[in-house]
Amino acid sequence: MRREGARAGAGGGQARGHRPRRRLEAPDPALGPAAPQARRTAQAVPRRGRARPGPHRILAPGRPADVIATLTGRLRRKVEDRVILECGGIGYEVFLSPITYRQIEHVTAGPGDKGSELELVIYYHATRDQPRPVLIGFTSDLDKEFFEKLITVKDIGPMVAARALALPVAELAGAIARQDEKFLRGLPGIGPQKAKNIVAQLQGKVAKFALARPDAEAEPITAAPAPIGVEGLRELVWEIMVKQLGHRPSEASQLIADALRRRPSVLTPEELFDEIYRGEKR
């Protein structure tokens, strides 16, 4: 009798509203598979929580960040080593090297039409460690190209290189070509070790820049220049070595003669400079 009462009590407990235990059963074939539907729901939840890629994630990893190549607009402000250039209603902060800042001294900054038009060639710098972009401006493609050579040197980053450009590119290239480390140590931010690195890595690669005249505007090359004779080549290189690179006349003549004797097939000033400064070490 006690067992029957227990069964009756259990039945009565369910009748009084106690929830029965859920039994694990196979899904009814007539209702279709339920488990896959549950899996689809579970997958949908974390998908809604994923962060969508923002504008800073558009570029593929390892792709160069040359996003802005040039800026043309009105100069709004000059602040120490940088300027604010308004282009299309947006003000861009552009860092300038000392020589570039001096090159735009005549350009007027101000609101509205008082701000002069200015065009700058831009080096765009942004890294994973420094995600905020830095724009470094130049007045010519040649200056930017020399800057890009400089940042390939060990321990020379973009900001160090920009601050070091305190003189015309032709003078800096001449100092590198003649291995004048003392001259280079006089540049802002360039100590003895950096000067050694610059000479070691760039000597023989800067003849093109040493040939540039400070007051000459860079022109696009539309065709290969006509070759000049040996005497014309000798005179051109001799003049640059003496007047721009600081060599003594007799020393320059001897270096040119030795280079032409080692490599009589040179056709351009760049090739001759390369032979003068690097050929004797081969």
C-alpha cells in the first residue's frame, strides 16, 4: 500500500504543476531535423559580434602606404617645422625639412584668398607602431627621391632624415660622394655613427643628386639624352668635382684620368662618378 501511495503521490505531484523531466528523444522525422537549425542559430550569434573592417584596414598587409603623392592648395599656417595646407576644404598638416621650409619662405600663409597657392610632393609615412599618418613635404621630386635614398640607411628613419635635410641636396650628395663624415656630422640629428652609415651605404649612389643645381627645376625626361664626347664628359665632371664637391683641381684631374683608364667605355657623368668613387675599390 505504501508503494501505491508513493506512485499516486508522484502522479499527483505532476498533476499539481511540477514540470516533468525532459527526455532525450530522437527528432520526429515528420518535423524535420532540429539539430542543424540549432547549429545555424549558434553560428549566427558570434557573426553579429564580429568587428567590421574600418578604413584603416582596407590596405592589404605589406602593401606600400603611398596614399598621398602630392598636395595642392592654399597655405593657411606656418608653424615651426610644418605647415597647414588646405586642399578641397580639408587642412593637411605637412612636416617640412629645414631646406624645404626655407624654399617656401616667400609663400604667404593666411585665411581665404590671403593664403598663397602651394604644391608639395608628399612622402606618406604610417606604420603599425605609428598608425597615425605623417606627411613629409618637398618642393621637388628630386628632393623626395634623395630623402628616400637616405631612409634606406641603417638607423635613419623618416623624421631623422627629414630633419637632416638642412642644405640643398646637391651639397649633401657631394659630401657623401667625397666621404666627408665631418660635414655630415654637422647636420641636425646626425652623429658619428650615422655619418659613417650614410657614407658606407650611399657612396656611389648619389652622383645624380650631386649633378643637380640648387636653382634648377627638375624636368621630366622624355627621351634618352644624347651622349657627349669624352672631353665634354671630362670637363663637366671636373667642374662639378672642383666647384661643388670640394676637390682640388689637380686631384680631380687625376681621379678622372684614372677612372677613364680603368673604364674607357663610360658614356654618362653618372657612370664616371661611379667609377671615380667606387671603381678603384673593386
